[in-house]
Amino acid sequence: MCTYTTVRDTVDGSAKGPGGSWFHVTDITVYFDHPFHAMAEHTLNIDFAAPEKGPAARVAVELTADSARRLMAAIQEALDAVPVEMQA
Amino acid sequence: MTATTITIAGHGGDEIEAYIAQPEGDAARGGVVVIHHMPGYDRATKEITRRFAELGYDAICPNLYFREAPGAAPDDAAAVARAQGGVPDERLIGDVAGAAAYLRALPTSNGKVGTIGYCSGGRQSVLSGTALDVDAVVDCYGAFVTGTVPEGFPLKVTNLVDRLPGLKAPVLGLFGAEDQYPSPEQVDEFRRILTEQDTPFEFHSYEGAGHAFFAVDRPSYNVAAANDGWERIEAFYGEHLGS
């Protein structure tokens, strides 16, 4: 199905994108829907984007639901492993 | 056959990109507006458009994301359109109206135009049929024609139940029995409404097929369902778009 479900937020960071260039990422879009490339009917998709740089300024990730949960756990573990003051 | 990219007048007179495929020769024929799926104006949808030309129709696929991302790769354009909330229904109707008018103005037109869409485009094909003068509507597993849209959906999608009385053209619906969006219950509701309002329709639900069974580049591709579905489309358009 097309879930139509889309979660948006703003972020501050960088991503290595098209042409191998780094760019400043300002927006994320997260949705569980059909992938473009992954061999699964549905995936958890994340777009790291910089809309002011145009549609091509985007790093896209498509993960199975299980993979996405493992990514969340890994991110949480990595953040928990360092002192809070380092995360400011 | 010739196939190329053109510019047409869409909703509000906006110039939008479209892909057109036409058979050779001057014989009068019907036209088909192909409504791409949510992943966009992509290679697979252009292949479908060419297939309709191979079947003898002038076929056109408007780029529904052209305004958000002109010239962008289809996946990037789809990402931008999604992030901006999707295609508003009224704009979709205007874009399909422009595509249908373009087809009817061709010297080869017999005056008849059908719509077809896949996935989100299936809903949009039905939506077009509720608002426009078209001769045949094909809905390939469009979700939220009926049924309830979960609360909090950020995209501007609603079901079409209030609009369905405007649907006069015959409808061909092709669904996967294993699909949940639309679910068999939602397909049954659509069937009941069309029956009650005397809109001619023909529905087929394929056992063992889920969503997107026509998509040859996805794991959901179901050969038996897709082959039979194409035959149903050919017969349906032959009956309703022929000279």
C-alpha cells in the first residue's frame, strides 16, 4: 500500500551526498512506505535533505522494519555511551 | 510508435511536463491518461504509457511533481512532493483535465479518453472520474477510495465517498485479494456504492496477489495477476474507448 504516512522534522548536521560531496542537512523526512530500491514491499525510509539546495541534495536510506529498529537501538546505545555534556 | 516529453497546460493553466506515446498512423483512436504512482514519474510508468500506445491508444502521463521539482530525478521529485504534503486533489483533477484535453485535441482523437492509475494513482483515477468528463476509469489497487483514513495522516488524503455520486463513467477495478490498502472490505464498500448508484463497473480481485502486482521492478510483481489484469484493461478500453 501507499501508507501516505510521513513524519517530518528539522535537523542540524551534514551528509555525504550526490557526487561524493558533503552538504549541510537541514530537514529529515521519515516514512514507512514502498521503497525505490530495496527488495521489500515496504521499508522505513529516511530522507536527509537540504531543500534550499534543490531536490537532488538528498541522502536516502531504505531499511526493513527490523533493520530500522536495530538502527534506532544502535543510535541509542551510541548516545548512551558518552557523557551527556559531550552531547551539548 | 513515437514517444517524447512535452509540455501541457495543467491545473490553473500551469505548464507541466508530460510524457506522450502514440501509435504510428492517422487512424482515429481513443486516449489514455496514465496517472503515476506515488514514487513518481518514473521509468516504469513511462513503460506503461508506451504499452498503451502499443495497444493502439494515444497515451499521456503528466508529471504530477513537476511544480515541486522540475527536472529532478523521479525519486528526488517524489521525496520533495512527499515532504510538502503530496498532491492536492483539486490540482490533480486539473492536471488530468489538461492531459485529457490535450489528447482530445490531437488530430487522431476519436473524442474518447480513459484514465488509469496505480497505487495512489488508482485513487486519483477514480477521483478524476468523479469530476471530469471521461469515458472509462481504471483503478489499480488505489487505497482510500473508500474506508477511513487514519487520524494524523500528514498528507492531504481523504476517501472519495462524498465524491462518488459524480462517477458516471464505467469503472474497471483490479485488486489484490491479499492487499490491506485497499482491503477486501474497502473494495466491497466501493462495489456496493457503485451498485447502488448504477455506475457500470467490473471488479477483479486476484487470489495470492497483494498490492502493486503490476510493478515489474518490485518484489510485489505477480505474473498471473498482472497478465490477466492487462487483458482485462485491454478488453475494457477496447469496449469503451474504441471508435
